[in-house]
Amino acid sequence: QALTTLYSLIGLIAVIAFSLAAETLRLYRSWRTGYPSLLVTYTFLSWISAIFVVSIFLFFSKSSVELSRLVIGFWFVATTMVLIGWRLIFRVILFKRRRSGLNTRKVAIIGLTESGVRLATEFAKHPEIGFSLKAFFDDRDNQRLPTKFRNKLEGNIKKRD
């Protein structure tokens, strides 16, 4: 079927509705440490919101009879797969870049404690998230500090003048 003004209009409505829903769900935040299942869920919910808005528009404008249900159905399904697929592919590409040392963030951990060591260990075990541990800072005496990562201890956290 030929691309008509109506198809363009519902495309514009879908883009606006998707953008608003995606912004509301914070889909465009950094997913460096996010779960892929949550990324897929938020993408899906944003697109379902857009489909709902388009459906409401078509119902109240009584213009759905002018459109091919097959084309609209294919568009809804194909767009769902494309939106989710490209986000997952892009995530894999970013993880590979981060694993090779690109697009990384240098971090310091305050407190060479058990939880600080666990966090540093997670950074080391998962280079794909792109956090590179540069230092620990802790005010306690060396006798009270764990030995693991002690070589990363750069000093204390007291304010210096």
C-alpha cells in the first residue's frame, strides 16, 4: 500500500508516544550496570504505550478502516523486535569495547572494607561494565585493613587544606 499522510501521522504519533514513555521509564539512561531483562522490559513497555496511543487515535478518529490491518500489525511486531534487538546488539558491542579498555570509567572506592573489596572484585570480574578501579581511600590504620587490594590504597579521606 502507498505511504499516505495517515500512515505518516500515525508514525509521528508513535514516535512521540514512544519517546515520552521511554523518557518516563528512563530507557535512555546508562545501562552500564543494568540488567538486560529490564532493558528489554522497558523497551517493550515503551513501545506498547505507543501502540496504545496509536490505537486510541485510530479508534477516535475513525480512520482505522483506511489502513491495512496487515501492514499495521506487521509494523507493530517488526518494530518491537527491531527496538529490542538493536538495543541488545548495541549492549554487546559496548561490552566488547569496554572489555578491551575503551569507554571505561575510572573509579575510586571510599573504605577498604569487606563491601569495598567485594565491589572491587566485581569490577575486576566484569570488565564489560567498564569500571576501572584506580584507588581506595580509607582513614583506618593499616592493621585494620584487609590485605586484598591494599596496594590500591592511596590515602585517607580526611579533608586536606
